[in-house]
Amino acid sequence: MKHLQAINQLFFSVLILLCSTSCSKDDINVNENVTSITVKLKSSNSVLNKVYINIEDVQLKIKEDESVSDAWLSLNAINQGTYNICDLKEDNPLLLVDDLEIDANFIYEIRLVLGDNNFIDINNVLHSLDVANYGNATPSNLISTQLDSKRRYDFVIDMDIDESVSFNEDENMMVLNPKLYTAIRQIQY
């Protein structure tokens, strides 16, 4: 019986301690200058249907001076790898960033960072797409917009495939120079 009384006293002591030290949502220090962003990638095309791109990252340019080391903010794309960009239509975009909280800054550009594993399938033969020498491994899109705090933004990057892939006759190679268009939708939360 004495053990039961000791357990009861311990239980009520812990309960009183928890009640007296709990805090409300208002007591929590919330950063007022953050916003949440989601980035998706889709494609527009009519001729090509098997273009594979190697996505490494998505970045935002947050400082006008590009020579500064922290001018570009990496968003750490969650779906990295090689994807058939032609499959990424309006109803099936690729989610690259999902509700990432960042400081509400002015954004100058958004860019994709592509790897070396880019190719096109023509009649079941894979042809490498050059992005290093004649193409563009970091295509960007000017967006020049101020992100407001306590908002959620959806960025949808649309790559025009037919305009992005070309044949360089001088070098006898296929080239990937992505043409991007970005739509931004703001949602209050």
C-alpha cells in the first residue's frame, strides 16, 4: 500500500510539473520573416518524346551581385536524378522542393542545376546531350519578385523541350540548352 501512495505522489508531482512548465503556441518564438516554397518541373513539347535530363539541384539567386559566394541559395532538390522530361506534363509535374521554409527575400532568378547524364532517345538509339561545352548546365529564369513572409509560394518551372534541344552540325552533336518559363503562385497561410 505504501508503494501505491509513493507512485501516486510521484505521478501527481510529475503532472503538476508538466502543467506548470508547459507553454502555449504564443510563447514559442516564431521567426516572422520566413516563407514556404514548393518547386515543380513540367515540360511543353510537341515533337520530341524521350528527352532525359539529369537534375542535381534547384537554386534561387537572392543577391544581385553574383560574385558574392552566397548569391545563390540551394533548395536541395528532393527528387534528384535522371528523368524523361517529356513525361512531366501539367497533370504530372516532378516535385523538386516541397514546402521548404526560407527567409522572405527578394528573388532575382531561379535555376536548375543539371548533371552530365542527359540524353535523347531517337529511334531506340541513345544520343548524349551536351550541356557543358555548347549547352547550358545551369539554365536560369529571371523572376524578380519579392517573397512576402507568412506566405506559401508555388513555383512551376516549364521547360520547352522542342526549343531546348538542337543539333550542332559543326560538332556533330546534340545540344541541350534549356528554355525555361516560370509561373509563381502565392498562397497565404
